[in-house]
Amino acid sequence: MLSKTVCAGLELHHEVARLGEGVAENVANLIYLYAHHASVGDVPPITLHGLAWQKPWAKIGAFVPVSGNAGSSFEEEARGDVYKCLALEIPDRVSPGWTPAHVYPQNVEGVIAHQMTHLRWPRLQHGSEFDARALALLRGAKFLARGRWSQATQEIVRKARIETASFWRDDTSAP
């Protein structure tokens, strides 16, 4: 049975009995920030998996790689299993020597930006362009729901595309 914490109007469902100090507030703030920047108006239910969520927020940043889910995979959609969710899974221990699979950080903030990218562009598959948009969100880009991207966002995305293209070209382990 999952526990529930309500913070800033968001319901956070979690496996631990109680979230650590500052966790609910910081997760809610990050979700609202990146949902706003990506123009995601409908934030789906949020589930936090893993025992580390009971630690204080100040310690959560060291836990990598965080993983997540924002909905059905292409294979699930092909079978008609379409859903929206926002799940974040944090490892129970810090993973020393871990190698990133994406150019942006695989901490809680980076994974929230990644999942918002899925929610904003559900048909955009993982790759250089996907990572560029997630990285651009982390760098302050604001993607309007409709219309042209601002000049500032275009510049942020241009630089992120250069960086992610290089990462994907040089990284043979990229998914």
C-alpha cells in the first residue's frame, strides 16, 4: 500500500511511510517548474519509488541514477495500452562509478526534466534531439504550448543540440 503526501496541490504517492525533510516541497517545486517551462498543463499522478525518499532532500541529490516513467512505451501504445503517469525511482544506495546514459544529470531534477520532455512531446523518441530538449529545459528554455519558440529558447536549444549530438556521437553505450 502506498502512502500519500499532498504538497502544493500535488499528490505524491510513495512506498516509504513518510518522505524525508524537504522532499515533498522540492519534488513539487521541480515538477511545477519543468511542467511550466515545457507547457505541460496536466500533470499526471506522481509516484515515488524507492526507500531513499525517506532521507532528507539535502542527501537525495547524491543518489544516481534516478529513473522514471511518464507513460506507455511505443510497444504498449501499439497494443492499445495508453496511459499517463509520472513515476520517479531513486536507488536505495549511491552508485559510485556509474556512467551516465544521457548528457544531462541523472539526478531527480534531470529525470523530472526528462519525463516532462516525454509528456510535452510524447512521440519524440530517445536520442540526440530528445536529450537536447531535456537539457534545454534544465538550462531555462521555455517551450510555449503553441507558436514559435522565443529567441532565447532557440539559442538554448541550439547549444544543447550541439552538446547532445557530440555526446551521442562519442558514446557507444547510449540507448
